Amino acid sequence: MANEKKAFVLRISADMLKELERWAQEEFRSTNGQIEFLLSDALKKRRKPPGKVPTPAIEE
């Protein structure tokens, strides 16, 4: 199955967990759902082809 989920242990600081829990609550998600959303978003951004990097104008 393509959508089969695998469980694993994630070790993060207590402060980071509290912040993630607050953020998840604000967006009406579970903490696990929030972490999955953030990871999915980061992966989508990483897959985008790199854009052109603007080169600085040469002053004469």
C-alpha cells in the first residue's frame, strides 16, 4: 500500500514538543498530524526545482 504509515520514535526537547503541541492546537491538528504536515511541506519545498539566483548589479 502506498499510504501505509510506519511508526518510529522521535526524540525532541520538551520545549520543542510544547511549542509543536500549541501550534497543532491552533491549527486543529493532533501533534502527530502537525509534525507530519510540517515534514510533508518541507519535502515539497525541497523537491521544487531551484529558481534563478539573482546576480547583483555591477556598478560602474
